[in-house]
Amino acid sequence: MSITLKTAADIEAMRVAGRLAAEVLDMLTPHVKPGVTTEQLDQLAHDHMVNVQGTVPAPLHYAPPGYTPYPKSICTSVNHQVCHGIPNDRALKNGDIVNIDITVITKDGWHGDTSRMFIVGEGSIAARRLCALTYEAMWKGVTMVRPGARLGDIGHAIQRFAEGQGFSIVREFCGHGIGRKFHEEPQVLHYGRPGTLEELVPGMVFTIEPMINAGRREIRELGDGWTIVTRDRSLSAQWEHTVLVTETGYEVLTVSAGSPAVPAFVDGTAAVAAAPVAD
Ligand code: MF3
Ligand code: CO
Ligand code: CO
């Protein structure tokens, strides 16, 4: 087992996979409103992937060792749900926050994995702050990516930023290498020490997907065998991009027309390659 390095052709194929995953989120965006059920969002996403894109939803029937097969095509994690929330028939209501996590498999077998936070209707100041801060935390990690940096640099940047503002980082789940497999080496921790762990080299592709809690970092798994929630029931947020290590830095692969503007601290030239910048 080791980290697979992607060739130029692999990278081109992963750009397509990444864009398609992001476009599922773009398509869902106008539907994330009070009254919609997460099952309806799952159905919309499933049909778009299968019938419009010709992609396969990677979560559907996904069964890593020790897990029962995942029953739906997307993950929807609401409020104190941290990740892997299973879409159901409950309606979203005004003020909810929801993470929608999309992973597609393209016809030629490549994965693209990305998630965004959505605020349903009008969110509280606390909810909006958590979502915004988690987005920035993800980008603090992304902007550490370049050849010669180490995985510990990514984790440290995220941890310092989030904990510095009194928020906590979930430790049991991490980013991951991705390619022909959904979850490959390496593990990308969202906490850590600078200068430690694997050195980044061009051609690596992995996700950065911090889960940040408003309260304590402890989590527990629900009886469905998938849904992870905060133990103290505090709000949790997550954002995810799939990122390529380039010769000079990084390229975010999960970008689309609807990608949110990058934070102001992200270098302008890198940002052009990464995502649309704000008007
Ligand atoms: N998309 C998640 C990730 O970012 C994994 C979801 S696994 C599932 O790694 F089975 F719950 F879909
Ligand atoms: Co992922
Ligand atoms: Co994901």
C-alpha cells in the first residue's frame, strides 16, 4: 500500500470527476430550502448523476470493512450531525445548517469528492459564523499544499486557525487520497504538527475536509451504523475539496461555476485556478 501518483492523463480525468461532483452541488443549491426533505435532495442528486452526467454515486452501497452498505447516494448531515448523515423523510426547517457531500465515479472510473455547507433560510449568527469559519479552515489547509510541504503542515494550519477561535476539530475522520478508489492513502488529518508526516510531491491527489464543532470535539455514532453526531449536540460544519499537488503549489479539482468565492487570504493567482473569485 502506498500513495499513487497521478499521470497527466489521470489528472485530466480527475479534473472532470471533480467538476462533475461540484456541479451536483450547484444543481442542488436552489432546492435547499425550508420544507425539502433530505431524501428529496438525494433523489434529485441521484437522478442528475445517473441520467444527466452518466456518473455513479460512489456512496450508494459503499461498504468499507466493518460497515453495513450505505443506503443512499449522498450524505446530508444536519445541525449536530458531523458527517455521513443518511438522507431521510424529515423536512429541513428555517435555520438548519446542512452539509451535503457528493462523490461521483465517472464512466472511466475516477472519483471526485466535495462537500459544502448550506444554511436553510435564515441562519443564526452562530450558525453562519461556524459555516464561514469552517470554509476558511479548509482553505487554510488547501493553501499549505505545495511540493516539499508535509501533511502535518496542512493539519496544523487548520487546527491553529479553528482552535484559535475557540472551535474544536473532529479527530476520528480525516481527508484521504482519492483516484480510482474512493478512499486511498494517505490519511489527511485536520490537526497536527508542522514538518511532520508524509512529504507532498506533484501528482498526489487528496481531499481536505475538516469537521469543526462549535462545542467539544467528541463524537458518537448513531444506531444506523453511519451517522456521526457531536456528543454534546453542538453544531458541526464541514467543507471538502479534492486537491492536486502541482509542480508549484496546488490545484483544486472540485470547482464549478457555482463554487463559492475563495477567502480573501487566498493568493489571487492561485485562486484563479482554484475557484471563481468574488466580483
Ligand atoms: N464523502 C465522504 C468523504 O468525504 C465519505 C462518505 S462514505 C458514505 O470521504 F458511504 F457515507 F457515503
Ligand atoms: Co472525502
Ligand atoms: Co466527501
